[in-house]
Amino acid sequence: MFRRDDRVKGWGFSFKTPPPTLNLLYQDVPVAALERTRGGVLVFRYLPAFAQLNLSPLPGFPRLEEEYYSAVLWPYFAERIPDLRRPEIAHWVKLKKLDVNDELQLLAELGAHTVTDPFVIQRAA
């Protein structure tokens, strides 16, 4: 994990368009954001609504006022992506023409909802 003071550049990611931002919604209200910078760094941050709704911090993200940086997807999010080796998941990935190397795309398409978590993941507009 990286803090705001860390400078991480040149991890080999390049985008033709801006990388997607995903919002974490609670009862249809955006409460947090997850994005990958053009440099390939993942950034997670809580939005003001998270505190306003008096929600408890997510596992791995204890401080509401901090931005979190990482080269890899945090377990809280990675767990939401199903095993791509499952035949029905592999079929869905092929049908939707998803990039198996794009974790944020997989998260938005395959991990948006879970039965054990009240939060929904959605692409930001």
C-alpha cells in the first residue's frame, strides 16, 4: 500500500481514454471511489457521504480522511471478482468481451453486487 507521499510512476499501464473510476454505492448514494491512474496506481478514497451516513470503515481502509494507493487490487475488492476459470464466468467474460487483465472492468461487470455486502460497485458517470 502507498501513501500520498509515495511517487509511483511508469508501471506499464497506458490508456487510450481516461481510466475508469468506480463508485461504491450505499443505498444508491456514492460513498467511496476507486480508480486507476494513468500511471497504473490504484487509488481508493471515501467520499463525504460515507461519514455523513455514519458508516463503519471498510476492511483495509480504516481512516475516512485518507487516500489509499496500491499497485494491486485490495482484498476487499479482489474477493468480489469470481473465479474466471469457472465455465459460466468464462462464458460471460467472452460474451461481454471483457479484458481479463482489467480488474476494474471485471469488478464493475462481475463484482458489482454480493449477497454479503450492502455496497454496490458502479462505473462513475
